[in-house]
Amino acid sequence: MAATLLMEEDCADLPVGLFDRVTRRIDAPEKPRVLPRVSGRPALPPGLNWPRSMRHCQVSRWHRMGPGVKWSRVRVPDDPDANIVLLRLGAGRCVPPHSHDGVELTQVIHGAFDDGRDVFAAGDFDSTDGSIHHQPVVQASGECICLGAVEGRLVFEGLIARWAGALVGL
């Protein structure tokens, strides 16, 4: 039906050279887009820029949770109730063993971690739920920064970890 309707329409005149401009743009190497530093955002490692997708988000300062472990709250304009945090863990540090009573989505922004199932490095995405019990451990080569969105709560094993998770809202 759609094809029949399109066949009945008059052709639109396109600007001269449009096809060539589009194909050049597709074939051109992508230039990294550097966004200006937004006042009040926590510092990132040298050379690392905030993802474009976070340009409209409010990001709190880094809060220290323990030795080599920091977190920051991320507020999304379209969903102020979303439970989103940045976690920054030093080399060799780990998140306490846990499972989930909902879904946890993790995007690695910098560094890498191994949770016993796989190694997740910068650019990798992980999705976990109640069927997964793991303990993410940051690689010894350097710190790791992850963006995590949690529906429900993380279910930590230890009392101190449960307290710290409640403090952060995880």
C-alpha cells in the first residue's frame, strides 16, 4: 500500500549535489566531538570527555564510598526518578559480591572490569538481572568508570555493602 501511494506522488526536486555531499559525509572519518566542560561536573581522567548523550544530564560531584571507590548521581531531565550512577573504581578495586532484584544496565566509559563472566572494557555494555550473581573487579592496569542504571536494587551479601548500597540508592 505504501509503495502504491509513493508511486502516485510527484517527485521532489533535490538540491544539486546532495547525493555527493551525503556520500562524502558517510565516507569521511568521524571527528571526535569535544564538548565544553560543564561547570559542576566531576572531573574525568585526562583525555576523557563526557559522552554526548549526557550533555543535558545533571551530574553530582564524586562522593567517596571507600578507598579507591567513588560514586556520582546522574539526573536525567526526561526521567528524574531514574536510578543512575557513575561508579569510579581504582585499579584492582571491586564492587562487593551481589545479585539483583531488577535489571542493572552498565556502560563502561573508561577502563575495564572482570566479573567472572567476561571482561568488559571501555565501550562495552552489560545487562544483568536476578539470575546473575557476580563481583566486578577492576583490571590492575588502571581505574574504571562505569555508568549504571538500576531498576530495583542490588542485593549485596555483606552488611557493610548493604549499608553502602542503601546510602547510594543501589
